Amino acid sequence: MHVKIAFLYGNLEETIYTKQPKGFEVGDKKDYVCKLKRSLYGLKQSPRQLNKPFNAFIARIGFECSKYDVCVYFKFLEQKVIS
């Protein structure tokens, strides 16, 4: 997974405004700001917004999150007893 690109697909839960990017300023409106619709690389919220859908997907397919390390997931498999 390319992390810089992955950060662009997170949905924001709050309203965030940023300055106009260099090179894309509107000539007579340089003091205007941009309202972000999606997460942006470098925002403090970006990693969380990226991780939320991943956690939901992993839980949906049967994995559990470790209570000691939230980056570790595990899944118990059924043991077949051979007699």
C-alpha cells in the first residue's frame, strides 16, 4: 500500500480549512481558504481516518484486535480433532 496516496481517501468527520496551495492561488482571492472534503497527507487526523475503515473491514472478516498492541490482529481457527 502506498501510504501517501492512501491518506487521500479518508473521509473527514469535522470541517477543516487550509490555505490555498502554492501555485494554485486564485489571483484576486489570495486571502481565501480551501475547505477540505477528504483527508490530506500531513493532517493529524489522516492516520485515524485511514485506520477506521481498515479496522471495520478486518473485524468484519473475523479478526480481533489485540488489547496489548492495536496494530496486531489475530484470528482463531477451529481445531480439528483426529481420533
